Amino acid sequence: MEDPQRERQRMVRRHHLEKKELQARIQAMKNSVPKSDKRRRKQLFLEVARLEAEMEQKHCQELEKFQESFPDNSNLEGVAENLAKMDLENQPPRQSREQKRRERRAALVRERQERVLESEMEHLAGFRRDEEEKLSVILGAKNLEMKNMPADGHCMYRAIQDQLVFSVTVESLRSRTADYMQRHIDDFLPFFSDSETGDAYSRDEFLSYCKDIVRNASWGGQLELRALSHVLQTPIEVIQADSPVVVIGEEYAKKPLVLVYVRYACNLGEHYNSVKPLEASAVGGAA
């Protein structure tokens, strides 16, 4: 009798630890996405809900499996329920009827949110498949295929790093990008404004933005690519599924670096990938 109880206690405590670790991971994800970027914040919300739902399902399955393994332990369920309700000081909280009603209402809200999330994820999956098919055709015509980069906030710089013939770190690319933008502030400042108010950036706000390029895993875009093309003295092509190819740094004669800009492949929103030569088997299959 005691062994199953101890096993259940260990499992419940492990679940508690896993939930704490997930919350820490979620907080790190939230910190990587600016609050002003509403589109990426929405994608972040969907990803967080998915992670929480997956963990909840995993824990429920483990509990059900445990109960099936020990069906004859009549007191075990009570022990498990008490453990699950313990706070950090291992004190069983007392719930009023109103608290229970609030919990039931909250459960209904969560259920509705999960249904909405499931619908939105299915919708997003359709966009994702369509985007992948279009990009495959565009890249295939160039004998290229997409090479995935991690969705860690450094994707654009990693895609550039992946195609350079010399060794360079992401940190160095970020630093050189920020340095160029600060030294050519008049070329870049007019293009920066507050995403919520629309007010133009002041010089101090722009310089703070440049510092964030170096210090944080901030997402890079077309202006950073403009700076990088000058730093590397190399043109950069950006391929998209539903727009013409954007060429940055056309004044340079070197072979261009090719990036793929995707809107739906990453759960956190817009993302850059690199490219690589299309494998011979794929070329043969296409022929």
C-alpha cells in the first residue's frame, strides 16, 4: 500500500516541477517577443496554449495509467487528490462553494478557448501547407530548397551566417549591423516609428533600438538586411510565397545570399530560413 502511495506522490511532485519549468520557458518566450508586435504576440498565445494543453494531456494520461495499474488501492485516490491540492507549504486549501463555482466557470472558459485554439491551429496549418507548396515551386525553379533555421530570434542572422564562405558568429553579425546603422543614422532613422502611436523615433529611441540588436534576440527585418548588405558588400535576395523577390544591395556585384521569408511556418510568426542546393534525387524526381 505504501509503495503505490509513494510512487503517486513522486509523480504528482514531478508534474508540479514540470509545470514550473514550462512556465519558465513560456516567460522566456514572452520576453523574446515585443509587446508592440501584436501579430507575433497572437502567434505566441497560440503556441503557449498548445504547450499547456499538451502538458495537461500528458499528465492526465500518466495519472490514468497509474490508476489502471493500482485499481485495488481504495485509499490511493484520496491521497493523490490531497497531494494535487497542496500548496507550496503542503497545506490543503479549503474551498468555498463560490470558489468551486468559479473553478467550474473557468473550466468552461478554458474548454471554449481550447476549441477556438484548435480551430485557429487548423486554419493556420492550411496557410502553412499552401505557403510551403508555393515556396517549393519557386525554389525548385532555382534548383534550391529551404534549409530550416531555429526560431530563436536570431533566424535572419543565422540564415546569413549559413551562406557565408567565411566563419563569423551571429553575435558578430548583430554587432556589425548595429554599428553600421548607428554610423549611418540619417539613412535609417526616418524609417522607424512606434508601432502603436505611429510617432517617429527620436535619435535616442533609435540608438536604443540598435543596442537591442546586440543585447537581445530581437527579430531582424529589411532594414537590418540593408545594413548587412553594406557590411558584407553583398546583395541579398529575399524570396516569399506571395510576393516578388526582394533584392537588397543591388549595387554589389557578388553572388547574392538567398533568404526565404515565411509567415506561417513558425508558430511565433514571421521567420527567415536559409537555402541549400536541391538534392539530386529531388531534381530527378521533379524531372
